[in-house]
Amino acid sequence: MVDVGILGATGYAGEELIKILLRHPQVRITYLSAKIDKPTPISKIFGYLKGRLELICELPDYKKITSRCQLLFMALPHTVSMEIVPQILDSDLRIIDLSADFRLKNIKTYEKFYKVKHKSPQIIKSAIYGLAELYREKIKQAKLIANPGCYPTAAILGILPALVTEMVEPDFIIIDAKSGFTGAGRNPKPDFIFSEVNENLKAYKINTHQHIPEIEQELSKFCKKNLKINFVPHLIPLNRGILETIYLKKKKDFNLPEIISIYKRFYKKEPFIRVYEENSFPEIKNVVGTNFCDLGFYTETKSEFLIIVVAIDNLLKGASGQAVQNMNIMCGFKETEALL
């Protein structure tokens, strides 16, 4: 049994963590914290937890965290974790950080895209990027996990097999991404109120989104070349889910059965990757509420382009589900525990 704490327990990702961990047979939730006016039972914040979890949610208390927890999930806004991690990293805690604070290895790039000075640059090198399909062995031994972002999770899993098998040109990558508005977090913002989001679809942060360098960093590692992508995210009037349509340029005339076969071999041991057959494509409704990443493909004979469609739940495979997947690996549990 592992004693687990959650910082940021009242946000969307924190709430999803509670839901998953309550059904995990090897986990006991022992500490909850959030930016909150006064200590409050979590069952009063989320009424459906009454009789299931009655822990008090309070402002962070580092002595309580280190004494009550063996593993800590940090579901905090970007730029907050880098202030907290140095205060607890020397303890016996293992940490899974859901923010972007330790994902990017280039500090200047982080500061450019997140528009703050990084306060814990000395820690970045020790953080393991928590994409299990690529770094499972490193995750097993990690003390600090940088849980991947939602858009990057879908993009990297969709693109990487085509790159490493040299199926496509590394210099031509276009990602058209669409996300439900829970990706923006629970704090109210004028652009995300119902009347602004409902019956609307808009592009935002075109080729300037903070997830771009994360995608480029991970893809560049595997093809040993500094890649540049074109990334256009869109906000859609759904609570949750991400659908990415990715356009790549083929090096050779691979046909569709060959492409699907390559992806199936690449992901044959991955419990949360589902590769679709010909003429079948992922949909958001088929991944919401799951930790799956669904992949579909389209190309034509003698066409120079490969189109990949990827779907995930931004709050699960794109955040909390992936974090629990990492915890399972770190703790030696069955990787799919509480996620299937």
C-alpha cells in the first residue's frame, strides 16, 4: 500500500486523480491540498465523495506532506511547482508533477514560452519525462516525473513511429489540434465562460503555443535533428477530449497496410495505444473517460502525404490517467491498475 498526496486537489486534474486513486487497490490517499480560503472536507467541495473520502483539503503544509505521503502528485498551475519541489525533493517522497515546470530541458526555451524566470533550473536535469511508451525503464527508477502535456502526448505518440522508421520527412510536420475547454483549467477566464465557448470554434496561439517546444524536444531526440513543427490548436465547445489531425510528407510510397503494420509493431506491447484498421478513424467520444490513445491513418497510392488522426482524453491520457500510469510503473504495480 502506498500513501499518496495530491496538491491542487480541487482542479480538474486533481479531481480526476482522486477518482482514479479511490478505486486503486494499492493506494491510500492521505493528504489533499489546494489554494483554498480555509480547510474544508473534500466531500464538501465534491459532494459525490461524501462517505467515500472525508479528508480535509487545506493550504500546503510541507511537514504534513513529507510525513504522511510516500508519493506526491502535483496538479498545480504552470510556474508554481518549481517553487515547491526544491522544498520537498530531498525527502523520501517520489513526485509526479503535472505542470510544465520540469519538462523542457532548455531553460531559456521554458522562460520564453512561459514568460517567467525558472526558479529551480538545477532540478530540471534530474526530471524524467513521463511518457511511458518511450521512457518506461527510466520512469521505474525516477524520483521526479515531469508528466507530459496533453497536446504533446497525442502528437508525439502519433508522429514518432513514422519518424524513427524514416517513413516521413522530418522537416514537414503540421499538427491541427482541437481540445475541449477543460484543458485551460478550472480558474474562470473570460474567454472560457459558457457564452463564449458554446456554439463556437476558434484557433488560438497559432505557432506560439507553449506545448510546441515540448513536442519538438521529444521528437528531436529520436531523429537526432532539431525539428520545427507547425502547430495550430483550436478550442471546441466540449468539456474534454483532444483530436489531432497530423500531416506528414512520406519519404517513400508506403501504402496504408504497411503503415498500419509498422505502427502495430511499434506499439505491440503498449496497453493504452489502439491502432485502427483501414477506413476507420478515432473519435473523441471513444476515448473520453479512458486512458487510451487512439491512432488512425490515411494515405493514397502515390500520394506524398500521410495523415494521422489521434484522439485522447485531455484529463486522463493527457494528464491524470497518464500520471497514475507513471505511478504504477514507479511502484511496481500492474501498469493498467485502476485505468482499465
